[in-house]
Amino acid sequence: MRIGLFATCLGDTLFPEAVKSTAVLLARLGHDVVFPPGQTCCGQMHVNTGYQREPVPLVRNFAEQFGDASIDAVVMPSGSCAGSVRHQHEIIAERYGDAALRSGVATVKAKTYELSEFLVDVLDATDVGAYFPHRVTYHPTCHSLRMLRVGDKPLRLLRAVDSIDLTELPEADACCGFGGTFAVKNADTSTAMLQDKMRNIATTGAAVCTAGDSSCLMHIGGGLSRIRSGTRTLHLAQILSSTRTAPHVLTEAAR
């Protein structure tokens, strides 16, 4: 398949390794990965903050960049951005767009996937040849769990990783407290939610907490580093792209 890779804002600016790992993984599985150079933000942050008309140019650009018929699927290492493309873009196009935008959004929506659902649902793959000999716990992010309903697909992929020690996270489906600008507007509540999440992570004894969204990992990772927990965060794509011949070298987290 010819796959269009969407980097996301956080991937572009703060977590490029998650994007690179996605490309490496998909290429290793035998697919042609392309990166439309004109891609920008998907507009999720605008919509979530209440600005629905403003992201129209971003939605239009996304549809133009990834609407090419030669691109069979659009894949991104982010449940929240995939959720935005599949749900919010249609709302914006209907309310503020024209016929061309509505058509373009519908075309791209139909072929857009978060990484884990693409691997499991489209490629019918759970064992992707990964190797990661560390204790790992998984945090299911809100958008992937509740908007995309990826269910246990990330866990099915992780369970198939060679030599992994996968341990269940207590109260896994509880929000980590990030929620984009929610963490800024409701800092005290966000911090309290994060403390609960970190407390549960600590009980697992995991060396790594993984998830499918860099935004949640940024929030959780920041908290874990401040308390010098010894647990670090790593995107799901980075674990799945790690192999015996090209293993991911896990640096020690602060204690």
C-alpha cells in the first residue's frame, strides 16, 4: 500500500522519534510511506478550544495534501488527531465549508487511521516483528478509547512483542488529565488527575509507560520526571519499530 504519513504538531516539534518510528515500522512491513511536504496542523486544538471557523484553512489543506487518489491510507501516531480528522473535520466542513471541502473531507476521512487500528484492522497484523525486553504498562488515551474505539488493539500488538513484560495498569481507562487546553484552564484538576495516573503507574513497576498519543505521554512523562519515578514514557510506535537487529536503546529515567 501507499501510505500517507501525518506527523502531527507534537510529532513535528517535540516527538519526531514517534513519527520516524511509524515510518520505519510501516516500511518494514513492506509499504510505501510518503510524507506530503505541505501538511500542517489538523486544526484539532482550535476546535477543542471553541474556535470552529478558524481551522477551515487547515482542514482544507489536510484534505488537499492527503486526498490524492494514489494515497491508499493516511496513518498517524495519534488517536486524538485521527479522531479530529474522522469526526471534527466533517463538522467544520458542514458548518463553514463549501461543496469541494465537504467532498475532500469525506474522501480523506474514509482512509484515515490511527496506527494501531491500521495495523490490526487494515493489515490484519498483531505480530509486527518487534522486540522490546523491558517491563511496560499501557495507558489508553481518551480519544483513541472513546472517540475511535480502538479497544484492545494496542494491547494485542504489545502482547505479541518479543521478550516484553507487559503489566496491566490499574484504572487504565481513567484520563491522565491533559486534555489539551484543559490542563491550562483547569490546572488543579488536571494535576490531581495526573497524580492518580502516576500513582497507578508506580504500582506496576514498569520501566516504560506507553500510549498512542504523544500529548498524553508529554503530560505523564513530565510528571514522572518531576518526581524522579524511574519510569519513562515511550510512544507505542517506538516499541513496535524496535527489533532484535535494530533495538530501541532505553535510556535510564531519572530517579
